[in-house]
Amino acid sequence: MSLDVSKIGKRVAAESAVLGKIREQVARVIVGQDHLVDRLLLALLCNQHVLVEGVPGLAKTLTVTTLARTLQASFARIQFTPDMLPADIVGTRIYKHLKDEFMIEWGPVFAHIVLADEINRAPAKVQSALLEAMQERQVTIGGKARKLDDPFLVIATQNPIEQEGTYPLPEAQVDRFMFKVKVDYPSKTEELEVLRRMATTEPDLAVDTVATPADLLRVRRLGDEIFMDDKIGEYIVDLVAATRRPGDYGLPDLAGLIRYGASPRATLFLALGARAHALLAGRGYVTPQDVKSVAPDILRHRVAPTYEAEAEEKTSEDLVKTILDTVNVP
């Protein structure tokens, strides 16, 4: 087995170089968003989606558009507004008078990377229009189904729910996002660098295209071969089970603070995310730290605190951190 892991490690070192090139290009424009960029790359490697939350002005949209420009892939930006309709996303049937027939006008969701900008500005019926696309990788209009491009990545940005003029995302849709990444304010040093780069009427946003969809698919397939020991798998299951039955894992105080825990989808995402994290680090095997690194962004929107937890000012992040600090690491 050690020989196999060694071979995988050499392939990872060779194939994952393209990820480093993408990082370098994004860093030419974006300052201080390394965590967000890494999570977007992990989502591409896992063939999943990302929800990005933060107040306006933190370069969420610029980060996504910059990443898209480093890839030779199609890109679509959908600006969500309160007056949108589902057809504005997936498309609709249009009657062509001259041909006396209905034609399907496919929507902007048909792209490799789709930026759903300020997704919580639109009503629930519009947000739900993405459900089939995100889960089934297809869109059905008038009984006709069309497959989406591969890779297909939805990156949704949202302002915090408590801000005026926003609509909470349906829980079924939130659960389809592998990661929920919270973007915070930059440090003083980072903000000074932002000022130096961007305080001009024409900031330099140029990046080189350094990868293709074929590159991403090749590296993604390699991620499936990353070695993960059975003990790591047991650790992942224990983490998820601890969100449902914390008393079984030495956390009886959390039982009254968690309204509901993570589903088996979280278990699968933790395994996928840990493998992709190892790949991004240039390793051919998974360590417990890989799991702990991706767990907060995978679990924070899948662990719901009770009213008692809110009264004690404990967030889902606090609950997840307590679980990660307590569950035995192999």
C-alpha cells in the first residue's frame, strides 16, 4: 500500500501544478482571500457548489470573476433581484410565429461556472430554480431535458440574512452547497495593499488563462485516487454523528443546543473535501487535519442551533468547533 501511495503522491505532484498556477494568477488581482480561493478550487475538484457570505465590498464577486478568467471555460453571471422569474435563470419556451412552433430559449445557467450574485435578493421560487441544475446537472423545460456543462460550478454570493431586503434561502437549497464560506474584513496590511492596487480609475485586473476544463477534469479524477485510511473514514462518521447525538461523544451539554445535525450528505462531502484538500496540498493521502480544515465550511450550514443556543449567543460555528475539539482524532 505504501508503494501505491508513493505512486499517487508523484502523480499528484505532477498534475496539481495547474492548481498552483491558478492560485498565482488570482493573487495578481485579489488580496487576502486565500481561504475563499482555496474553497473555490476545492469545489471545482469535488464537482460541487459554494455559498459565499459577507457584507458588500469584500471582493466576493471580483474573486469569482477573476478565478473564471484564469480558466478557459464559459462563465455566466446572474444578478439576482426581487423581480426575477425562474425563467430568467433556466430559460423558457417561446412561440415563434413565423415557424408556428415553440422554441426553447435556454437560460444563462448553461455555463461551466455560474455566479449567482446576491442570491438572497430574489424570492424563494427563483432561488429554487437552481435546485435541479445543482443536483441533477440538468434543466427540464416543457418536458425536454438538457444536460449542463462539465465541470459545472455554482458560486452563490449573499449578504447576511439579517440585512434588509433579503430572503432566507430554502434549507433544501442551502444543503446542496458543499461549502458555506464566510468572508470577513481584511487586515490592515491587506487593506493597504488593496488601496495600492485598486485606488485608481482603471485598476489592473488582467490575468492569464492557465487551465482548461479538460485540465480540471483530469485533476478531479486523480482526486478520487487519493488514499484515505479506514480510520479517517471512521473519524468523519464520528464527527457527523456527534452533531446528531453529542451525548454519545462526551458532549451532553450540546444536546440541548443543537436543533438538528448534519445529514449523510455531510459525511460524503467531508470525505470528498478531505481528499481534495490533500490534493491541493500536493499529497497522495488524507490526514485528520485535512478533515478538520474543511469541516467548518461543510458543517456550519448543516448544524442548526436551538433557541437555547441563540440565547447563550452560541452560533453553529461555535458548536462545530466544540465538536472538532472533542471528538477523538485517529
